[in-house]
Amino acid sequence: MKIANILSIVLTLILGIISAQWIFSPEAAANSLSMIYMEGDARNTQVRDFTAFFLGTTIMSFLSYITKQYQWIFSAGIVFLIAAIFNVLTSINYDTNIAVASLISEIIFTFMAFTAAYIYKQNNL
């Protein structure tokens, strides 16, 4: 269970830092992902969606750490798995480059979340 707790809290901290950057310095957050900081309604969508993505997965990871229920962090892992899949599919279908740094992060976050979920589930049987 100790490993699951460590994975959950590390994921919570990393995602929390990314969330805070989207909340307090969205232009820097966009630049860190090699994104253009949009204008108008596009900026609203960009900041809103990325904040929701990272803050939501932060909360899921933290709830898993607090409750020791695997479903929360497993859900966060699903979000990152979908992001990784669409990172690759977007490059195939829409003539873009794979965002390699993002893909590596998405794979690592998925692995961390699924590993913690597996351990939490095994300990709650």
C-alpha cells in the first residue's frame, strides 16, 4: 500500500503544480506545452479545458490517496491513456507531429495511476 500512496501523492503534486500554472499563469502553461496562447473565446476554451483536465485528475489522484479507493486514480489513468492515444491518432489523422514530451508524460502518468489503482484494489480485496 505504501507504493500506491507514494504514486498517488506524487501524481497529485505534479498535476497540482500543472493545474496551478494553468490557473495563475496560463500563458506560461501554454508556452510550456509549445502552444500558442489563444485569443478571445479560444483562450477561454484553452484555459478552461486544460485547467479542468489537470485539476480534475489532481482531485481524482488525491481522493484515491485519502480514501484508498482504486476507482479514483484508475479514472485519472483512463484520462491520461485517452490523451496518449489521441496524441498518436491526431498525428496520423491530421498531419501533425506527435507531441513526444507530452506523450511520454501521458504514458508515465497512466502507468503511475494504473499501478496505484492495482495496488489499492489488491489491498481492499
